[in-house]
Amino acid sequence: ALRDARIKSSELDQIVLAGGATKMPILRKMVAKMFGIMPASNLNPDEIVAMGAAVQAGLKMKNTHLKEMVLTDVCPYTLGI
């Protein structure tokens, strides 16, 4: 995603992790090592997922408050075992 956007990881101000699995210390350390900064810890990863789902629902309903928002699905299929 960074390559496609032509952004260097050093240009990132903040890294936000979403989803319950991102609470694992090993994952947070790995992300910090990859990008050189610690992921945001002031946000609840579960609530971030819920907020994204609420925005998606609002867009599907064509809510006028979200008329200027664009949501791109970067992984449109389920990943699993």
C-alpha cells in the first residue's frame, strides 16, 4: 500500500492497528520494528473495526453526512484457513 501511494514508512505520523488480534504484544513489537514507531495505543482496536462497519453501513444507505467520504476495500475477500 505504501509503495502504491508512493509514501515512505518514515513519512508516517501514526500507525493504527485494527482488530482484536492486534492487541498481542508480539504483533505490536513486530509492527514497531518494521516501521520504526510504536502503533497508536490510545485507540481500541475492536472499536475501530466497529466504526469502520458503521461507516460502511452509512455509505451503503447513501447517508448525506457521508457524501464526501470514499471507502476502498483493499482486500475484498475473506482470509482464513
